[in-house]
Amino acid sequence: MDITPLDPLIQHIRKFAPLTDANIETLSTLIHPKTIPNKTILARAGEVCHEKYFVVKGCLRLFIHTDEGNEQIIQFAIDNWWMTDYMSFEMQKPSTFTIQAVEPSQLLVITKTELEELLAKAPTLERYFRLIAERAYSAALTRIHFIYNQSGEERYGQFSRMFPEFVQRVPQYMLASYLGFTPEFLSKIRAKRKE
């Protein structure tokens, strides 16, 4: 059987919700494959985020520029993860975040209008998107908990145990930004662990 660009998403949906052939047909007309090179900006701060991105293969990051001019990474998305600026996407208001490819990436893209049409035609997918949003929210709360209750070294240890492959994929300065410390501090932690 031939593999289609939608197959990873179809398999992902089936982990959370039933999917009929009619649902798949509707999905195939409303979601679009997109291949992008490293460093491609998908959504820019100050503009409305019109799309949701499912990462088939690759890595995206969502970040802000701080008042000091630094990039603060808020979220990553790797294979089989979704990314968007939910507030901008849902309210259709300018975003405070930028979404950028960290690696060359294969994505599946859906606009707000297309998503509304999909959910009207395939209401069982409401469950899938709700569960995905709940998991993303839970992950964000867990990250905030770690930032406020663990030292930088503890955060790095926890993250590297939970996502060892991720630590190898993401540039160290981006990982440091995500974990809430400087690249120099991360270098010290890594050197200390090698001793």
C-alpha cells in the first residue's frame, strides 16, 4: 500500500479518535503538505497566525523577543506534534510570537477556515483537537512548574531524561533558551556531567 503525506497524521489521529474513510477524504482536501528549509519563518510576531502546523518530520520553535533583544523559546514541535500561536489563530489577532523551522521540515498545514470546515464535516475530530490542545496546555504548565521549582541543572537533567533524542537534535543555545538559562550555563552543566 502506498504511503501518502497524510499517513503520519492519520495514524496520530487514530490514537485519540475514530476516523472513517469519509473523514480521511475530507481531511485530504483541507490539509496541505508543505516542505520548508531550515530557518523558514512560518508566522511572524505582529502578524496574525492563520495556520496550524503538524510536523511530519523536522522541528519548529515558537519564540518571543525579550525587551533586552534576546530570543526566548517558549515551545518546540518535533515529529507528530502540532504548533501554532493558539491565541492569534483562534482570535485572529496579531501574534506576539514567531514560529520558525529549526530543521528542514515536512509539515501538514491547515488554516482556521479549513479547520472550521473540517470540524463541521467530521465532528469526531473535535475530540482529537481537544485532546491535543489539552496535552499541549499540560506540557506548558509542567514546563512552568519546572522553571519555578527546579534549579537549572535539575531542569536540564529532567528534560534530557524525558527527551534524550531531542537534546541531540536541537542546537544547544536554543535548548538553553527553552530551559531558561544561558548557553554558557548549559556548557558548564554538560562539562560537569562529563567529569
